[in-house]
Amino acid sequence: MDVFAGKTSPADYEKSWLALKQKYQGVSAPVARTEDDFDPGAKYHVASSAQYVMYFLARIYQFQFHAALCKAAGYVGPLDQCSIHDNKAAGAKLMAMLAMGGSRPWPDAMEAVGAGRKATPVRCWSTSPAPLVLKEQNKGSSADGSG
């Protein structure tokens, strides 16, 4: 964002990119990088100005679709343990949504599977221990936001 706002000079693109990767992803470059390198340009999404927020929203919608299909299947329990495989009711809702193709707006698709018309966060892990394990594993590292 600072690049588009003119706050980051071209000479600092690589340094700024590496700082953002460290801050938000908790990763560093595997080898030393200099300002002669231009890692962000290798990412299609950066070069084409694609918005990463679409990936964030897609993940929310993915779990919302999954939760609705699990409900249609009659499943009760943690979503990470739900499978709609071979379930006729969930399959019918999924087929109704897929039949729309790209001809209808996404709220119509969400409504077709029973997920409502608005994005709502879904607890994807419910009772799964995964978040606890990851939190403990990342304790004290930059990945937990404290380092």
C-alpha cells in the first residue's frame, strides 16, 4: 500500500517487501537479498495489482459453504470432521449452486446451499486441538505475533 501511496521509493521496494513478509507471514528470505533483487515482481498478483483480500474472503466463504452443506447433510459436530461425501441432500444443494455457473452473483450461490446471503465468520476448527497445538508450537516465535 505504501508503494501505491508513494511512501516507498523504488530503491526500497525489496527491503519493504521483505519487512512485510516478516511482519505478516513470519518468514524471511532463505538467502541474502539486495535492492538489485525484485522479489515482489515475481508474484503475478503484485505485478497485476490483484487484490489479496479476495483470497481472505474466499476462505471465509469456503467455510461458510462447507458449514451449510454439513448442516444439509444432517451433520452435527466439528466442521473439520464433517464429510458430505455421498450425501444426497448436501449433493443436491451443491449441484444447485454449481448449476448457476458464473451467471449469478455470489450471494445467490451462498443462498442456494443454505448459507444465507451475507458473509459470516464460521468457526472452522470447533473442538479440534489444531489451534492449541499451533499456538503452543509457535509460542515465542514471530509467527505468534509476539516476536
